[in-house]
Amino acid sequence: MLLIKNAFLYDPASGTEGQTDLLIRDGRFSRIAPQIDPDGSGPLQIIDAAGLCAAPGLIDTHAHFRDPGFTHKEDIHTGALAAAKGGYTSVILMANTKPVIDSVPVLTDLLARARQERIHLYSCANVTLGMQGRETVDFDALAAAGAAGFTDDGVPVMDAALLEHALQAAVRLDLPVSLHEEDKNLIAQNGINGGGPAAQALGLTGSPREAEITLIRRDVEMAVQAGAPLCIQHISTAEGVDLVRQARKQNPRIHAEATPHHFSLTEDAVLRCGTLAKVNPPLRTETDRRAIIEGLANGTIDIIATDHAPHADNEKAQPFVQAPSGMIGLETAFSLGLKNLVQPGHLTMRQFLACLTCNPADFYHLDAGRVAEGAPADLVLFDPEASWTVQKPFASRSSNSPFLGETLPGVIRYTIAGGEVVYER
Ligand code: DOR
């Protein structure tokens, strides 16, 4: 049994905000009340959380653990450790591994290994076989094997007929299809905002905003027609946010993710941090960053997802065009949200935490994201007044972060998954 005393609880699902004690028994919250005293009914660990805030364990719907195939960057275990350190207790993995997650045996093997970890790990399966965009996967078999949703994240689904097929499966199976929206026919070099000052300085044409806008326009229209649960991944343009806002009026099952890097940085970061700020879709303008924040504030975007994309130092050390896109995010996401969303007053703490807990849980049907008696005891305890400096070593196997050296607010003190302390600082 675990007794947490004197925490200030934020539970966005119920709207609870206030001082409370929480008793955890057999992996679940057994009592939540202003004052709980030990009753001597068994061995008990007590955490005095005076001065700390509590929230449901965070949920990331978009992380790359690179397992199988690229485990020199990350594996299931190091990814889970990075997640726990960042306050996450549930993570949905992306499917651009090697082999990719397009068949039941690969998914089954991954999920079996994921169950050995101390936080809850789920995985998407692909939309198309081999992520080649030519033929769809067996959606029903993969759903039966436990796929959390379907995605070819990393590459767009260019063929509208295949996407139509996927959206029908999404409706039938009630599982999200999530899409990387960058029309590759419009991209000269990826990872940098097309036409912007950073691209100009590097002599590159880059990935123009139209590459995202055209695909989002096509795909939200298709999802409206199909009534399908659709996720627009890592949205990067103001026009994209507006398209999602309009489409959600007709189909509220359309959702969008904002990443911490897209709400924290602009393309200028490429000039400061080089390949560490190379990411797909690219960091764009201050107007786009503000539109994403506004979208989070008004509920157009209701999921914050990390797109945790580890890469090895020697890979990121290559010239800009050759270096892979992506940055790690699990260990910095929470603090970046406090710094860039909550502290400036764009979002309340409750709104911010909803984007990291009950909103993604509802969309992906996870039994998580709420602090209530009987619910799984997934919890994060954090100190909102303390700060820390982003530095190596990370719990992640990789350290490709453009935030290295920055001092950020908010320190995760405890992460508790299934009633067990899985991270403590
Ligand atoms: O920058 C990115 N890196 N964006 C993606 O969508 C994929 C990711 C990766 O897998 O490295």
C-alpha cells in the first residue's frame, strides 16, 4: 500500500483541484480524501507530498522507441525510463521501426516485450504494408492483436484511396488513424521551413507550409465524410490549425496533436542549434507557434504529444541535409508546457494537464488519465516552483535535444504507475 499525503491534486477529468490524500492499494486508488490516516492493515509506504502537485500520470500518444531495429538510438527499456522520468505512465509507440509494425507477429512480439516494462506501453500499427503506401495492412487482425491505432508516421499516406480504406477501418474498429501531413511532392529538403530565413541562410528550399496544408485539407474532408476518428499529428502551420478547427465542427472525432517543440520554438532554432532543431514537420514562424498555442487554448488542439524521436550523436553530426529529423522530448515536455503555455497564462494548469491526460486517454480508449477511486493508480507528483537545467545524461539512450543547457520550470519528483513508484527524484 502507498499513502500519499498533502498533495495538491489536479484531476482535469473531474475538475478536481485541491489538497488531498490518496491511498493506493493493489495498483488502484482505493481512497481519495482530505485526510487519510494509516489503519495498520498492512505494510505501508508514505510519501509526504506537501508542496507538491499531483496529476494523473501523463500520456504520450506519439513516441519513437526504435525497437525493433534501431536500438542504438533507443529501445523499449530506455524509452520507458525516459518516459517515467518525464512524468509519463502511458506511451503509444510509433510504427516506423525495422521491421515496421505491419504484421501481427511483429506487433505481438513488441507488445509482449513492452509488458515487461514498469509503465504502460501501447503501439500503433502501420496504415500501409512496409510503410510503402501501396497496400493497406490487415486492420482487423492488427486491432485484434492489440494495435492502439494506425499510422505511417514519418511518411504521409499519399494515396487517397488507401486512406479511404483506412478511415473505414477506423470507423469499424473505433480506433484512430493518425497522419503525418507533409506532401512529399512539395518538399525539396525536409526538416526546415520552406522559404524561411533559416532555409535561406543554409541555401535550402526546405519543406513549405503548403506541403502540410494541402494534405490536412484533403484528410479532414475525408474524415468528415467518413465520420472517422482521425488524428492530425504534430501540427505546424496556422492554416492547419484553422482547417482542424473548422472540421471539428462537423466531426468532433477529428483531433490534432501539438508537440512541445512546435509550441516552444520557431525556425530560428535551426540557426542556433543546427541539426538538433531539424524535425519533420519543421519548426516554422512565430505566427504559426502562436496559432498552435491559440489552438490549444481554445480546444481546437486537445492533445500534447512529444514526437520523441531519438537519434545518435554521430547521425545528428552529419551535414544538415543528411542528418535525420527529430528530437527527444519525453524528459522536457512537461516543463516546456509549464514554461510556454501555463506560466505566460495561455492555458490554465487544468487545460494543460487535460491535453496530457484525459484527452488522449479518451481518444485512444485507455483506462488511464484520471485520478478517481477504483481507477488505475497512475500518478505524477511535481514541484511547480522548482526548476532544473536540461543536461546529459538523459534517461533516453539519445541526447538530441535543442533544449540542452536551458533551465526550465517544474521538476518531476515521483512517477507512479500501477501503484508502484517507477521514478523518484
Ligand atoms: O522529425 C521526425 N522524426 N518526424 C517524424 O515524423 C518521424 C521522426 C523519426 O522517426 O525520427
